[in-house]
Amino acid sequence: MYEDARTKDEAESKNFYKLVKYVLARKGTPEESTNAVVLEFLKKYHLELIEIPEEFKDLEVEDDFKPARRGRTTPKRKRVLTKSSKDLRGYDAWRAFDRQVIQAEGKDAGCGKIMVPPALLKRAFGAPQWTKIGFQGSGSYDFEDSSLDLFRIFDYKKTDLYHGLPREPEFYTTQKNLRRSEKRRARTWPTQEQFWALETPEEFRVMCNDKADWPKFRKWLRRHLRTIEAQPDYDYDTIALDKFKDEMDLCLGDFDEKGVLNHEMAVFKWDSSMYMTEKEIKALPEERRPVSFTPPQYFDLAKAEKITLNKYEMKVQEIQAEQEKLSEFV
């Protein structure tokens, strides 16, 4: 062990003084300001304070000399950073309505912000949902990705829904208002319709659940928006309405069309026989076959009578009942 340590120490000393002689040979030459090895050595050591021992003065330094690297020489193992991976292979996201990020108010900590035209968001994903933060926002979009992580995009204090209706034009041009900084200066704010029709980028806040891969979702969102931006005629609401119009119920469909109300309740219509074939139903004994129930009918309110009772009337009824019993014995 001692011999190994001594051999290693001698090799390091030999390499160091070779490096000193290499730098001394280039000191004061144009190479002093261009050679990376010389520049790095002069940053760490004062050359005039280094004295070469006798046993190292005869060392020969080659022109292509390269100093040995100190510290760890073995290559580092490749690190797999799944959180920072932006590879979109096998990744997808979609608008979600059944699962949403829990949010109390607009000031809740988010995972980032994006700048995107509101009109482009509306064309790409349809009309926004009503926000969960009251008057602080005018719309939001909820997304779910292939990792089942949740994201929410929403505007924060961007419309007159929060700031109120505009005042007279003279109010915004007063000297008192113009002396304020642009951030604190009073100004008019767009309505909800005007805001979601803007083609200029506006700031949106983004929230996500814990451990969600926000950088990957952001990259997917930007790629999808670029695709929609290249198609000026694309409108999600129009395409979705044409595709699912026949499947929409009365509350979401066309009110000009005559709706059909369903009076059959599933609890009285479906039973275990729906999972059986006709042959299995016939082979089933009579006593084991499911019984068909009839839904109860609501009573006719037109024939109902209003009855009002008080303590006096109840007492009179009790006395009359007792008299009827006594009359039977007379």
C-alpha cells in the first residue's frame, strides 16, 4: 500500500513540474494569451513563487504535452432526468371535464405563465369554461395528459369583470393619472367578449397538480397551437358541433328542434336479463326470472284538497268519536 501511494505521488509531482516547465517555456510569448492550458495554470498559481526541485529540472516536456486531469477521470454515468425530458413520443394531452385541479383563488401558487392570444386558445380548444376564481377571471381550460396529471390555464384580472365598467374618457387623461407608472395607471379594460377575441398574446396563468411535468406539457401546448395557427379556418366548436350534434341531449342541442323526453327510468327497465342470451332466459326457471317492476305514478294534484287542522278542531273530532262509540250502547 505504501509503495502504491509513493508511486502515485511521484507521478503527480512529475506531471505538475512538467506543466510548470511547459508554462515557463511559453511565458512572455503570444501563446501565453491563447493557450488554454497556460491560461488555466496562471489563474491558479503564481509562477514566480514556484521553485522546481533538483530531481525534476531535467524533465523533458514534449511539444504536444497535455497535463493529466485531476480528480475523477472515469466518465460519469448517464443521468436520466425524467422530469426535464421534453421528448413528446408517446405523450398527449386533452381537455378534461371530469377531473380538475383544486383551486381556491387566483393567487394560488402555479407552475408557470404563458403568453398566447386568447382567440387562438378559443379556436384550438373551444369556448372556455366558467372560471373557479369568481370575478378575478373570465374563463379557464382544464387538461389531462397521458400521465394522468392535471393542468389548468386561466386568465387573471384581465377584463372589466374584475375591474368594473369603464369611466368617462376624461378620467384616464388627467395629469394625476398620467403621472403614475404605466403599471399603476388607471385604464379601460376589455369585456369578456373583447378579451377572448384578441389576436395579440396575453398572459395566462397555469396551475398543475404535484409532480406534474409542466415543461413537457408546455412544449406539447406550443406545438399544438402552432398547428392550429397554421390553419386559419380551424374552429374547434364548429367541428365538434357538426360531429356530435346528433348525440347531444335536449339541454345542449338545438332548441329549435322538438325534443323527446325520456320517461323510462333505467332502474325499472334494466335487470340481470340484459346480460343473458335469449336461450339462457328460456332455460331459466320461472321462479328465478327477474320480476318486472312498474314505476310508481305520481298522484293527481287536481283532485287534492287542502286540510287545515288546529288543536280545537282535533279536540272536536275526538269528542265526536267518543259520542259515536257511546251511541252504540244506547
